[in-house]
Amino acid sequence: MCGRFTLSVSKNEIKDYLYKNYQIEEFDSNFMVPRYNIAPGQELITIINDGSKHRIGTIKWGFVPFFAKDEKIGFKMINAKAETLSEKLSFRNSFKHKRCVILADGFYEWKKENNTKIPMRFLLKNQTIFPFAGIWSSYKREDGSTLYTCSIITTNANSLVSTVHDRMPVILTNETKDIWLNPNIKDDKVLSSLLIPYQADEMKGYQVSTIVNNPTNEDPKCILATEQFNLN
């Protein structure tokens, strides 16, 4: 599962990353960064490909299928399992036609110790921005407005994350994110082959403060390491 993550970088860092990796030159200065405790229901910085170029925008976290009767279902669909994307009615159309990447630089999971849950943050060893694999949907409200929502795809945890949780978000590489975003690719097997655990030896994890347990806490202290658990 992935229920909380970070994008703890400056606007200039995102601007450089977008130009280098997606050839996106325009960056909306209204995007709120840095972010230390991104939670479901909030707007995420996402990238899609419209068939000719990459485009950046924000999409609400919590997938609402186009046929849903109530948009509140989105809070139950923040993640989509890689193994069942092509089977589930809610996800299979977006799996073929509405794929996106979601920008992050770390994510949280909670380690169970006796009767407590210890928050841990996972990131790449080079501490760079990376893309989660995602799917998105457009939902027509009764008032005629359109709601755009997304879900983060999860897969089996690698050997590092599995010490804390059995699932992890799919982190794409520079090569696989281009395939994932290509709207001309619709083959289930090709797409599914991208949705694998990221290499454990390129990641690290460490314990953080329990202030991240409250999603209203948006503070640099959320990502500060404590002394007890460090995973490398």
C-alpha cells in the first residue's frame, strides 16, 4: 500500500527535472512544493502524454471510475494492484488509455512493533525525484463539472521495503516511464512487465517522527531521521 508520500524539493529542482526528463519547459509556479506529508484527497503533480507531448498538471488522489455513483468511493481507491489492473472493471480502461506518472521523492510505510506502528520513509539513495506509476480517470458530476482523479499502482515489496510492509508503490525508471506514458502502447503484457519492484540496492529507508501520522502535519520535521531504525 502507499498512503502517504513526499515531494520535498524546491520549484527550481522540479523545473530542472521536468525539462531534463520530460522536455516540459512550462512549470506552473502555483504548484505547492516542497511537500512533506502528501495524503489521499489532495492534489498530486502528475504527467500524462497527449499523443504528441508530455503535459503536467494536478489530479486529485483517490480514483473515481467514470461509472461511479458517488465520488466518495475515491478514498477507498488510492491504490491499484499491478496484478489485477487488466481484470478489475474500475481500472482496466484507464490501464489501457489513461496512464500517468506521479512525482515523488519518498514514501512512508509503518513498521509494526508490538502494539505500535513506527513510521518509516523510503527514498532513492541518490535522493532524486522519481515517478510513481499511476492511472487516472475523469468523472462527470451531476452539476456538469469534471473531476479528475488518480490512483498509485502498487506491487510486491522489494527486500528493503518488505522488512516493513508487503507492498510498495511502483517506481518507474527513466526508460520504463517513457513506455508507460506512451498512449500508443496498449498491450497488457508489455505494460504489466513494467510494474515490478524497484531495485532494493538503489533505495534506503529510515525511521521518522510520529508527527507524520497526522496528515494535517505538513512540516520539514516529517522527513527528519530518528536514531532507532535505518535501512540501507
